[in-house]
Amino acid sequence: MNNIIVIGASGQLGNCLQWVAKEKNIENIYFLPSASANIMDPAGLQNTFAQYQPGYCINCAAYTAVDKAEDEIEAARQVNRDGVINLSQVCATYNTTLIHVSTDFVFSGQNFLPLAETDETAPVNIYGLTKLEGEQAIPAYLQNYFILRTSWLYSEFDNNFVKTMLRFGKERDELRVIWDQIGTPTYAIDLAACILHIIQTQNQQYGIYHYSNEGVTSWYDFAQAIFELSQITVKVTPVRTAEYVTKATRPAYSVMDKAKIKNNMQITIPYWRDSLKVCLSRL
């Protein structure tokens, strides 16, 4: 199998890819520090690709500070659009297949039906807009790419909603959690396994795909499930988005239709509560 390189390897998904690669005994995968694989450094990327000659590049690097992006528009755009262009160009030079991770935030969240890859995009915040700009840039340079949109990512690694709720549940007697934003939690270990499955099967049905766990929930119900399964007693009060003001607007509904990835990749996607149980047992 061709060499695989992971860009943005120190983050949550990068750590999950390391865990799954070890479990699957994949030895030709290289998790590169930002010093040697910075998507903002085209010359450095050229040197890295010349060294590893990768058949696949998994891009986990992104500007993900959703609220901060409202004030740092150019910083978010430089990473989420310009950095993706740099990476796409070097992938084209070396005929490397790019697997790029994107987000449900490319949608407005106003259409309360499961979102298909062909549905109209209309971001409601700067983070979503810059991620969409990165998606749109890739086909100008590459034909061999997979864009995987995902949502509500959590795992044992890095900072995420599950670990925050576990901490708050031990520190506080009562929490207020939003109940009118609907979506699907995604266990990053499951997403990592999907990505490596695409590579191992050498699938060439390129394009945009949606991947999250199965099922539908709200942030409030997600929090309740975390506490229930962890046997933590804490009062959780549901609140509307309007009562919990943030700098950036969030989509109200971001449940994604996974029919395309299930059919084309021949994968089975776990139900979100089942994956949450696995994560909590490991934590």
C-alpha cells in the first residue's frame, strides 16, 4: 500500500487515526508535526511530499474556533481555504489522493430534513463559510479527493463536549444545555476507522460524503445520555439557543444523510449512543 501522511496530526481526529491505525496494524502511515507539514507553508509541503511520496494525504488541519472566527475572518480563511489550496496543489503534483475533513456547518440548518451531499450550502457563520470555501477550492486542482463532512465530533482525546460535560458534571450541581439545536454526535474513532477503510479498500468513488454516527439528538439529550451512562447525578435544564448567546450563529438542524457513504464504501455506521458507551468505557 502507498504511504499515508496525516496533516494536523496532533488534534482530536489525528489522535484517533493513530489509535485506529495501531489497532489495524497499519505501518505505512506517518503522523506529521506541524513544523514539518504546515499547510500554510507550500515549500515545506513540497519537501514533505518529496520525502514521503504519499499515495494518500489525510487533512485534519483546520481553524476550528467557531466564535473567534467571527472576529478573525482572515485568519480562518487563510487556514480553511488558502491552506487547503496549498495542500491540493501539492497533492496534484504528486498524484496524491486527498482526504479532507469538513463540517456540517456548511449548511444553514433551516431545512429540517436529513442533509444530502447535493443539498444547497448556506453557512450561517464565518467558520462554516471558510470551510465551504476550502471544499470548493479542491476540485479546481484535484480529481482524486474525498471530502468528508462530519458533525459534533468527540472522543477520548483533546477538548470536546463529552469531556466538558463529564468535568462539569463533577464540578456543578446544575447545568443549562441547549435543546433546540438538533444533530448527530460523531465518535471520532468511528470517523477515523471510516477514513482508513476508504484507503485500505482503495476506493475511487471520489467526491463529497457525509459521515456521522446514526440517529438524531439535541445537545440537551446528548448531555443527559452522557450523565446517565456515566452514572453522574446532575440537574440538566434545557434552554433555547436564544437564551445562550454566542458570537457565531449555529445551525438549528444538521442531521446528515449517510446513504451515499454507506452504499459506496460498503460500511455500517454505529448508532450514536452505542459509540458513546464505547467512548465512556475507555475514558
